[in-house]
Amino acid sequence: MRVGTVASIIIFIFPVFCLAQKDKITISATLDTLSKNISVSQKITFHNTTGYTINSIFLHAVANSYSNNNTALGKRKLEDRNKTLYFSKVKEKGKINDLTIFIDKRRPVFLLRNFEFYEVDLFSPLRPNESVTLELNYNIKVPFYKITGYGYFNNGDYLLKNFFLQPLDYNEGKPVLEVFTDTEFNPYRETEYEISLYCPGNYYVESDLKEVGKSEWKGLNKDAVTIFISKNKPTLFRYEIDGNPVEVSLGYPVNNEVKYIYYKSIEKELMFLYKKLGVLPSKIFISSKIQKNQNFIGIDDINFLGIKEWKLFPEETKIDLRLFQQIAYAVINQVVKVDKNKNHWIPNGLLIYYQYRYLKDYYPDIKLLGDLPDKLSIIKIKPLKYFFISKIPLTDRYKLGYRYIATQNYDQPIGEDYLELSNINQYIISGFKTGLSFHFLSEYLGGSIFEDSVRKLLERKEDKTIVPQDLQNILETDSDKSLDWFFTDYIATNDRINFKIERFYSKKEDDSIKVQIVNKTQLPVPILITAEKDKNIKNEKWIFSTNKDSLYSFPKGDYSRLLINKNYLFPEINDNDNVLNTGGLFKNKKKIQMKFYADVDNPDYTQIFYEPKVKWNDYDKFILGFRFYNGSPFSRPFEYSFAPTYSTGTSSLTGSASLNYNYDMEKGIFRVISLGTGYNYFHYDKDLSYKKYSGRLSFIFKKRPRSEINQSIGIFFNSVDRERNPFKPKEENDYSQYNLLNISYAYSDRKLINEWYSRTDFQHSNLFNKLSTEIYYRHEYAPDKKITLRLFAGCFFNNKSRSTYFDFGVDHITDYSFSYTDYLGRSATEGLLYQQYIMAEGGFKSLIDRSASKWITSFNAEIHLWKLLDIYADVGAFKNIGKSSRFIFDTGIKFRIIPDFLELYFPLQSTLGFEPAEDKYLSHIRFTFNLNLGAVINHFRRGWY
């Protein structure tokens, strides 16, 4: 019996023992600083803990992903609008060279798949719990650091990560072929490392492993090892936290003054994290990559054109906040072990949650704009003092970041795979929204339950992978509350929380009041109702909202107002309808507030913004007035704008107005359906006014968050009434009143290297029907050098007009729909304003012929020449009714003073001849003037969302 018992125990324990075994990698490497190559002799002992029999082992060759533009890394970098790899020289790329593999002194067959996976065939099947040893020899061609932040630097430093060959993890017997995309996580197994790295004698070497001898390191790591090689001695800080030694080393230089601040700050930060997490790694390495990526955004000094600089925060505060984010990131990503693709939101949310708590503990009074409202003055006036944004705390940065992306309908579910998140959502959703959600959970559970539970979870799961169920179980056990609504519904869905406190009801005979709350998204979540008197909290009550519209009992008391979601406990898409006054003129409402210029929303008020409006054209001259609107940095469903103005050129009232309703589609093929109407009254010629009534319905299609492809359908109706000109022929005056219906489809793919845009328009009126198509293509053929091609084609199906007013433009457009707001002299026939150029329709720069009444085809090309100079060429043909078709061309030089906004065109050779030899050549020069803020915003957001 004893023998049988012992045998049973051995049989039971043996698989468990084997499963606990770790892979082992031994590396002996030598760096050649002249060729920037690393010669490697490596031994890999692979333990089959998959539970399946496998016939091959996959090695990840990340260095190969730096080898060309067609790798996953190359494609990802272009998506991120990073063209360093695309335009890199051969010497700046990376690669694995001269690879040889031996198993038991025999060479196995191996193949390279997808540029970066070596599939090594085993001589015999590897059954569960068995192991095999591979001996490798190869050379690493180290890439240039600007591609990902890893590689060789211009100053001779090296930051190495992922370059050594490493076995992939397995899932249900299949290798996890996760390509390298520079997202700071990889599908590796927890591995024991022994590394010897030999460098020239004047180099220092630092690593995130433990140093056990000169140029030798050992340690256990699930991620790839990070190694820093530099001619400068690394900066080290050593502390004892609760009796445990902790070493922090920096992979970037700091001067002595900053080093002193670092020493004090790091100790404070480590103590804070230790109290929250209950555990710290013995070694923390902060690479230059972490320093760059984990930069506390929004606290940098503001520099105005190199003329004036304002410091928002004291230098020590900026250093501390940046450093805490770096330290917290490094610590959390070592002690919180998760599948970083599926469950990225756990460590990223904890990072922001503890950052939020750090700000609350150490910088409770610091404001979002820092000291700027006090330092920025104009004629002894401090304008920012009058803005609500100057009064909000720095912790509101998370709220504002989430609300901006959510109101644009670009947010994604928290539980979305990390690789599918757009760049902005990697920060905003995986970090900001999840961090705010953890703060919400902490408040809802009460006391210190959330932090205590996380600390216990990390202690229990040390060296083990954490899954969401682990976090849910421990929180529910410690709080005795069900959290299915959070871990099942909230994490997985993109439904946005949005509550509205509708009104309250109170009867004298009752000892409670009824509060009506509308749950606009019907997402089942707890909500806090707060009652205040003179902004002091008098009562609070948690309720659980599951219905769209419900009444909740709340204790009666002497209150001045009722609030829900006070202090933005949970990430709500709109908190402007969360306050009600309990008495006075604005009972069951919010007070109205007029604000000079748009500001961030103040949830205590219904805000109306106003701002001066100044424009100019040749007929109204200066247009002066005010615009009243409700728009803010955050998109909202209903937006209005009223702009009464005064025309100094005609001494008359002018103006414009618009109403828009935007319906965000969380489901379906459209992202936004937008309905709008507008009115404009200005002058189009000397003492001649026009009125334009417009309506529009647009459908903007959804797109893959990481895609640059956008599609939209627009239906536009314009009714124009323009004053007759008594000095023009009767036939031109016949078209003083007309209606236009335009249906358009637009498609764009704004990739970094190859950019496409196309638009097709069908236009109908009682006078004509016409169809036109524009195709635009831009290719960057060298760094910051582009060639632009454009094709325009249009034709009339019928044209009953007796004038050129509705014709296709050849070198000018008539803009009979009054859509181009930057047209300074739309009726000019000579002079400087006649030389204004708008890229539309024919797009010719030379003044050859104004319009085409039958059909037109034109081809426009530009190529970058040098700095701000381009060469352009236009060629095309057109036909007017009753005339033969005509072929025309022009060429010239374009000078981009402010690219896409203020540019000059100098024609050279054209159908007219050699134009510089013509009389009055200055009158041939064209200019563009385009003040389009939307275009600027769209330019800078590309690659982010």
C-alpha cells in the first residue's frame, strides 16, 4: 500500500512539477559598435507545458520586422503616421542574419513565416511535460532607434529589447503568432534568463535583470529583456521600502540638479505605490522609451512663437508628475501580469487610477491650467481668470479626455483587444476611462475595499496571470456586492453612461421627496444622488438604475440643489444635465450663464457663449458683429449659432444662423446622422445682397477605428435669392431666384504615404442637371516631398441657362451656391481679388477661359521642388454649347507661404504662351487664402482616431 501510495503521489505531482518548470534562455553576445551588429550564441531549453504534443517550435525574430515596409511593424507605423521605417536607409533597418540551429548536434529544418516567425521542425514529436534544447548562432543587425525607440542612437547608446530570438507561447496546442507592432507586449512565456553581453571597454551596460557579475545578468521575466548600453554611467537610485531593497535605474541622462529632485521624488512615489499595491519589484528600469511614452501630457510650458514663454507648473511639480507616471507604469507592468492584448485595461486602468489618487493626495489644489491664468495678462487683464477651465482641478484631465473622444463617437469598448484600439483610444479608453471607472468602483464599494482587494489579489497571484474574473471575485467577496453589471455589461459594451436628473417632487405630508432620473442609455449601473445646501453636502444616497425613466425616494431636507454623479464619479458622456435647483426662479432647472468665448462646460449652468465676429469681403468690407452659440470643445446633439453682423461697406445689417442636430449611431453602419438648416444674408456685388436658405442631411459611415477610410453621403438643398443688378443684361437677372438640390458621395483614405480622396456630385435645378466627379491623389515619394494628382470631370445632362452663371469653372468658379466663405471678391472681373484662386472644378491657375457650359475634363499635378517651392501643371479640355471643344494647358511655380492656407502661383508656359513675357505679369499671379480651422484639426488628428 505504501508503495502504491507513493507511486500515486508521484504520478499526481509529476505533471504539476513539470507545469511549474520555466523555459531557460542562455545568451552570450558581443556588440560590434562599428557595424552595429550583435553576434549571438544562444541556448533555449523549451518545456512543453502546453498539454499537447507539438511537432515544431516557433521562434520570434522581432529584428526581422525592421527589415522592410511590408512587415506588420512597417504597416503599423504607417497607420501611426510614422514614416521613419518606410524611408529608412539600409543601414538603419534591422534583421537576423546567418542563423544556424542545432538540436542534439543536428540541424533541423526551419522556415521563416511572415518575415518574423522561424518555425523549427523537431526531429521527434515533443509530448507534454517533455523538453528540448535548441542551440542557436546568429547575428543581429541593430536598427535605428527612431523607428520604435529601440536600437542604436546617434550618440552611440543602444537600447535593446525583443531583438534576441525567443520562443512563442502556445494556446490549445497552437503557437500564438502575434506579430510585433511596437505595442509593448509580446506573446512570450515566463522564462529564466542568463545573459552575458560583451561590449567595448568604454561602455556601461544596464538591464531590467539582476546583475550577477561583470557583464552578466540573471532573472525571471515574461516579457522580453531590456538592455541599455551607454558610454555614460547609468543613474542608479537605491532605497529600502518596508525593509525590502529596491533599485531604480534610468536609461536616459539627468543632470545633477534634476537628479536631486529625482532622489526625493522616487522614494515618495515608491512608498505610495507600495502602500497601494503591497508589493514592489526589486529592480525597476526606466528606459528612454518608457520616458517618452509615459509622459504626463498637458503640463509643458507654453511657448508663443519663441517670443514669450509661460510656465504652467513649478519645475519640481512637472518632474514629479512625469516621473510618477514612468515609475508607476514600470511597477504595475511588472507586478500586474495579464494578457496585455485581451486584458490591457486592467494594468492601464490601475495606472491612471493610482495616478488620480496620487494627484488627490499630493496635489489636491492644483488646477488644470496651473499658474497660467495668473501669469497670462493682456493690458493688465488676466482673461483666463474668467473661464471655467481655469477653475477645474488637474484631475479633470481624465474626464475631459474621455468626453472629447466619446462625444466625437470615436470611443471603443474598454474590453476591445488592444491591437484593435486606435492610438487615441489606447490612451483614452484603456487608460482614462478605465481609471475613472476604477475610481467609480472604489467610491461605490466604499472605504478602502477596492484598493485592499487589489493588494490582496496581487499578493495571491504573484508570478501568475490575472484575468478579469479574479478581480471580480475578490471585489465581490470583500464588498458583498454583485458586480456583474461592471464586468459583464460595462466592460464589454460601448454603450455610454448618460443620466439626466429630470425634476423632483415634494409634498408637505411626505417625509421624503421623489427624484426623477432618466437613464438615457439604460445601462444598469449604480448612481449617487447628492443633496447640497450652499455647496455643502447634506445628504447622499446610492440607487441602482435599470429603467429608462424612474422615480427614486430621497430623504427630505433643507437643500438648495440636487445632483447626480457629483465630481464625475463615473465616466459620463454628458454631465451638463446632472444638477437641479430646489427653489427660486430656477426651481427644477439650471441658471443661465452668458460666457465670452467657448469654455469647457460648467454643469451648474446652461451656458450661452458669445464672441466677436470679424470678416471681410470686397462688398461688405468689414463685417462686424457677435456670434451667439452653444458649441463647446465637446460635440453635442443639438447645436445652434446666431451671428447678427453689420456691413461697414453697405451700412446695413447682415448675418447668419444655423441649427444642427447630430445623432450618434452606436449601432448600425453610420457613425453620425446629421440634420441641419441655415440662413445667410450678405452681399455678392457692390450694393447687391443675397439671401441663402439651406438644409442638409448627411450620413457619415462607421469605420474601423485604426482605418483612415472615411465615407459619407450628403443631401443638400439651397434656396438662393439675390438682388437683381440693374446694369446687367436681362438674361443674367433671370436667375436671381433659384433652388438647388445636391446629392453627393465622398470617399477618402488619408494614408500617410498614399492619400486618396474622391467625391461625386449630382446637382439638380429647374434650369439644369449636371454630374461631376473629383479624384485626388497625393504620394510622398521622399521624406516631406510629395506629388499631387487631381482629376476632375463634369458634364451637363441638360442646360437651359442663358448665361454662364451655372457653368463649370475653368480658371474661376461662380459659386452660385455661395458655399465658399473665403471668397473675397466673388463677382470681381479684374484686379487683385480677381486673382484669388480656389482649387475646384477645372482648377487652372492661368487666366485662360472662365467657364464651360457643356462638359469639362481637367488634370492637375503638383510636385515638390525645394523647401516651399512646387512645380505645377494643368491640362484639360472643355466644351461650351454651340462651340467646338478646346484643349488648354498651363505650367508654373507654386510658393507655399503657409501650406494649404496662403499660397502664390506664378504661371510660366501655358496656352497663352510664355506668360512672364506678357504685359502686366503681376496680374497673372494667383493666390489662395483659406482660413479653415476644421482642416487644421483634421490634419493633426490623423493617425490618432
